[in-house]
Amino acid sequence: MADTPLVIALLGAESTGKTQLTLVLAAYWQAQGLTVVSVPEVLREWCDHAGRTPRPHEQATIAQEQAQRTLTALAASEVNVVIADTTPLMTAIYSDKLFQDRSLYAFALAHHRIYTHTLLTGLDLPWVADGIQRDNPSVQVPIDAMVRSALGGAGIAFQVVYGQGEERLHNALLSIRSQKAINSIANCTDLVSTRSTKDILKSPQTRATWVWACDKCSDPDCEHRLFTGLPR
């Protein structure tokens, strides 16, 4: 394994662009010659296979599998970056919200300590239906609040990412850079390079329809700049 890999957790309510951000971050670093492993969302696979959403007693297995996939990715040879498209914490939060079951928080928060950076996707994207996996737009705000509360209560630092296209990727990279751990990646002095991200975002796999709402700040302590201008 490469020295001190970057381990990124992407958290956020449904339809906030976690998967898309995973794709563009992975493409960005792969274009610089780094070895990147993306960990997909287990819940999506589970729902596709079962043809339904999980029941309360099935949540723990999903959380454990999500954690194991990240640990397996970290064990890969010469990996520089691991990007987790959600973590067990999201399973714990939805268990709490939907089933009033708080039993998964201890495991999820203990596991979360392996991540060097946590990014929370903001609520500036239009809600898009996604089969049986998503509820409705009204769920976004309470889930977002629960994520912040869980991270804050556990003392886990996080950065909120907003933006459209290249700006969103750029904001994510700047948020990671601000957490002071970026120069330890093997064979790379600065992952937020001066190289333009436009070429990466041209590909169909990484194209997005983000709605840019804030060009100043992605810090959770300064979100008044965003929410004064959000469309509703």
C-alpha cells in the first residue's frame, strides 16, 4: 500500500450528487497517474438485487458490508486514494429516521475514524427520482441535519461541497486541501493542481447538472452565504 493514502468519505442526503462527485474526483486523480479505488454504495446494489428497500433488521448487514468494502480497498497494493460513495453512517442515519433505530451509530462512527476527509454534499441540486431507493425531496433537509448532528456530536470534521460542474469539483478539492493532509500522498506534492478540470468533465461518465449557488465558501460555518440564495 502507498504511504498514507487519502481516504475520502462522501456523505449526504438522497439526490445530492454523491455518486457524481465520486466519479469526477476519481477521474481527476487518475488523470494524474494516481491509483484510485472507488467504493460504491452497497444500498443501491442491495435494492437492485432485492427489488425493494431493506427492512429494519437488514440495515446492519448493509452497514457492515459498506465498511468492509472500504477496508478491502485500503488493503489494495499501492493505492493512493480511496473514495467511499457513502459510509455506514448514512445507513445508521436512515435507520434512525425511518425506523427509530439508533443502534448502528456506535459502529458507524467508530468506523468513520478511518477516513482522512469527510465531504458532505450540499442541498443545491434539484431532486431527481431514482426508482425505489429515494423517497421525496422533503427528506433531504432532515437527513442533512442528522448527518451534521452525528458528525458534530462525534467531533468529526467535515466540509460541505456545493457548486456546478467544474466549480463543484474545484470546491471539493479545496475542501480536502484545507484539511491539511494532502501532501502525504506518495509521488504527488499537491492533489489540487493548477491543471484545468474541464477535459475531465467533458466525458459522459462525469458530466453533471449541478446548480451553482455559492462561489465563496464550502465551510459549514459559513453557509448563510448559500442559503440566502437557494431556490425553493
